[in-house]
Amino acid sequence: MMRGPPSVSRRLLVAVALPLLLFFVLTASAIDYVFRQQSTAALRDRLEEQVVALVTAVDLGFDGKLVVNLLDPESRLDVPGSGQYAALRDDTGKLLWSSPSLAGTDLVLGSKLPVGGVDFRYQLARDGSTIAEMSRGLQWAYGSGLSKKLVFTAADSTAPQMRELWVFRQRMAGWFGALDLVLLATMAWMMRRALAPVRRLEEEIAALESGAASQLGEGYPRELAGVTSGLNALLESERNRIVRYRDTLGNLAHSLKTPLAVIRASLGSAESDERRSEAAIQLEIDRIAQIVEHQLKRAAAGGGATFGQAPVPVLALLSDLRAALLKVHASKDLNIEIDAPPELGFLGDSGDILELLGNVVDNACKWCRSRVLVSARFDPDRGLPRRLSIVVEDDGPGIPQELRTRVIQRGVRADEHVPGHGLGLAMVRDTVTLYGGQFFIDASPALGGARVELRLPGR
Amino acid sequence: MRVLVVEDEASIREVLKADLSAAGYSVDLAADGEEGLYAATEYPIDVAIIDLGLPKLSGFDLIRELRARGKTYGVLILTARDRWQDKVEGLSAGADDYVAKPFHFAEVQARLSALLRRTGGWASAKLACGPVELDTRTQAVSVNGATVELTSFEYRILEHLMLRAGEVISKSELTERLYEQDFDRDSNVVEVLVGRLRRKLDPDELIKPIETLRGRGYRLSLPRRPA
């Protein structure tokens, strides 16, 4: 399998997991720091206590020498290398006493300190463990007015403390790791659920490709509904287009047969009057030209493909058309009024709407006495999606009832020769139908002539 | 009247030339947009027929360009694809009317003469100045209601003068409009034709329809009136 860009769910998972991991590491470090601070403080307190104990244990012997009476017989100070040590020095730094536990450790405890001085330090023992030591310089009184300047030192191995720290760290890592896993698993599960419609879309498109389905299903969440309904519209319009092309070809071939047959008959006949057969052929050639023209237009109509098209501004289009028609009908004292809000847009091909309006408004200009009124609105009868209603009225003789029904009826082909008003109207009907719109012809109450209404998709 | 035909399809160009010549126009031909622009701006054209799908310079651009260069004569467009999009764009570019292909020559002729009348300031197909009436459709001429028979050349001169009644038209302009490019300009055919026109329209020298302005040309000085 080709390695493409990572999948959406993987991206999301990574995007969530990385900050989560960072958060846990930072939190763990902070907790670890606090823990270490506290255990160091506890160590200092303990050493402080030991220094005090040492102070109380020191006494002046009969020989005037100092003796240390360790009260606790099980004190670790008596056990060599036990990890707990103590020492006593005078103010010149001379060692007066050290605990038996120091034997064989070559640790040097304590140093020269002035009275009131405090020293806390770490040193490394031979066995690799770290020793924390605390020294205090004190004025030690042993009788009224008699005192000595002494330095008391207590030391302790940090090994138990380190062990405690490691246990704590292991536990913390365990808990955080478990929490992390639970969170990620939950997230992955939620993502699977959230992306289920995408996966469904993928499957449905695969079904479309293989031909197992012709449309995408309903019920997609709002974020995807736009895509799926747009895709459905595109599929639908493509399918319609294919049907239309097939129909066009069929119609074309079919409708060309008759004039061709007439021409052949005229050429082959023993008609003595050459001019009459020439006239007949001329008539059929005109008919063929008309058929070709009509079918070309039909085939060119975009036909409802509203996918990826910006709405066509209707007012601007009408203004251009008006200027053009005023030129074409310059010999007439023509007055074309346009009544349309500027925000009105047609959803579809700009060539198609221009073709529709061109046919209808041009017809009105041809047949009117002097006035043509074009009004465009959003269709008030409908909710969403919005539709346009474009009404073209004139003050001409109007369209006879018989012609209205012929044009409106489906199945009447526009290339059948319909005189006058009907010429472009069947074509208009076909295009309106392609857009799923409606087309009405009646009499204009305002101007007295024809009234043609188009209802089309708009925005 | 001198008409320019810009059309890339040779057969249509030749048919138009033959039909237009037969109808009394002098015809200039151009096969592409650039050639058309040259003719449209350099020759004294009265009306132009321009195909929209032209090589080198499209019909739309050709029309825009000749309008930009101040040419105001009528322009009739020929469209192969009879779509309103083309018509509206062509008319917006500066054309005055359109004919869709395939066309009947009668339609082209009707629209041409309508354009010529419109650019001359006439509203209908019948031109009337004082007692002289001229019907551009039937090419019939009458004075005080009595029909006057004119030759083709005489008719063309009268039509030109009447379409632009009130304006001074030079002799060379009349010559150019009667014949195509390579005419011998020194000939005094126009003087002869104008003389014959005067005798036919006004045998008794009562209405004096055509004024001669020495060194400047001719003017139809009768007042225009609705026919």
C-alpha cells in the first residue's frame, strides 16, 4: 500500500497525545521537585535533632576531657559503616571525638566553624552513597562561667531518602502512565465515533464508483451535509446532462429525417416545374437549419448544474439586455422598465439565464406597442431553497390561449414551426424544466398584453 | 453606400459581396479582424457587417476598437451561435444590430438599410424631404407624389444625400461611396449624375433640391419631414 499523508484520525490522535504527554511530564517534574524539597527539609530537621542529641550527650570527664555518653545503646553511631555518623571538634578544628561508626570509612566530618556558624553539605562516601552532614559551632557551658567553643557535627547517609524518592517516582510514573493510556484510549474511541460519518462517506463513494449506488445517503451531520448534498446535485446534473445529450441526438436524427425525405422526394420526382421543387427544397433547408439551431442551443444549456457556481446577478444582466434590446428595436418607441432588487441572484449558468431572458424579453419587445415591464422577486410562495420569480409583461396583443397550452404542454417540440410568440417559448420551457423551474403564460393585468413568468433557483 | 464586410469564411464573404453589390452597395471585404480594423478606420465606410468569430482580432474587440477610434457608423454583427450572450456582448461592445447565421440576404439588407437610416437620423424606411420622397425598401422615388424613374447610380447618390439631408457631402466622398477602392477619382461622373438627378427631380427648376457649394460639395437642402 502506498504511504499517503497520515489519516485524519492519526493526525488528531497525535495532536492530542503530544500536549497530553507534555502536560504529564511537566506535572510529574513539578511534583518530583516538591517531593525532593520536602525530603531535603526533613533530612535537615533530622540532622538538627541529632546535633542537639550530640550536644546533650557531651559531658566533661574527671580528667577534664570531654566524653560522649550515647544514651541509646542501640544507636547506629556504634555500628561501623552504619550510615549514621557524628563528630566533635574544638574551635581550632581539632578532632576531639568521632563516632565509632566512622571506622573504616575514611570520611572526614566537620570543620572549623565560629560560634553560631551552621554548615550543611554533602559528600560522597567510598561506597558511592551520598552523605549529608550538618555542623554547628556552639559555646558549650560546663559550669558557672566556664565554657568551651565546640563544633558539633551529625551526618547521615541519604540512601534511604533516595530509595524513598525512587519508589515515589515509580509510583507516580505508573499512575500517570495508566491515566495517559486511559485518556488516549477514550480519545481514540471518541474520534472513531466522530469520524464515523467520514468513514461512511468513504464507503458510499466507493459504492458510487463501483456502481452499486447512484446517490449518497441522507442523515449526514451538518458539517458534511453541504458536501454530500452538493455531490448529489452534481451527480444528478451530470446524469441529466447525459440523458439530455442522448435525447438531443435522438431528436436530432429523428427530426432531420422528415426534411431529408422531402428533399429526396423533390429531387427524384418527375416534377416538371423546377422552381416549385426548388422552393420546396429551400423550405426544407430552412427547416433543417432551424432544427440544428434549436438542438445546438438545447445541448449548450448548462442545465441546473449549480455546483461551484456563484449566483448570477440578475439586475446587472437585465440592464445589459435592456441596453442591447433598445438598440435592436431602435425603430420602435420602446420603453423597457426593470424592477428588481440588486441582491437577486440566479443559481446556474449565466449563459442560460441570459438565453431565457433574451428570448422572453425580446418576444415582448417585438409584440408590445411601447411598454415592456420586467420584474424579478424572490418567490414568496417558497421557503428554502429560495427561488426567483421573473415576470415579463407587455402591452401587445397577448398570446392566444391555444398557443399557450401548446407551448406549456410537454412533448411539443420547439423546433416544430410555431408562428409568432411561440418561436422561442418552447425553447424557454425546455431550459426552465432543466433547472427544475416553472414556466407560466397568461395575460398581464397591468399592461393588457402577454405575461410570462419564470420560476428558477436563486439566492 | 459603402459597406465593409468582415467575415473569415470565404464563401459567405463572396455571397455577401455579390448580393450587396447587386443591391447597390459598394463593398469592401476583410477576412480577419486586423484587416477589418484597418479597413474600418481607413476607408470612408457608411455601415459595417462584422462576424463575431474572427481570426487575429475577435469581432467584439474589433467593434470596441473602432468605436474607441471615434467611428460612429452602424455596425451589424453576424453570429454563428445564436446565443443571447454573444448578442448582448456584441451590442454592448458598440454594435447596433445582429443577424444570426444562417441568414437570408433579405434580412441582412433590411437591417442594413434600417441602420443607415438610423445613423442618418431617420426613423422609418421612407425618407421625405420637402416634396421628394424616397422608399429605401422599394427604392421608389417620387416628387409631389409622381414617380420618378432613376438609374442605380442616380438612386445611390440621391439616397446618400437624403439620408444625410442638410449636411455638406464632398464630391470625393460621393465618388468613394459609389465605387470601390480603385476608382479613377478624376472622373466627373458625379457631376454628370448630379446634373441628371436635378433634371429628373426638378425639370422646371422650381424646388432646387440639390445645392452645389463650390469647392466643398453638395447638399440636399430641402427640409426633412415625416413621411
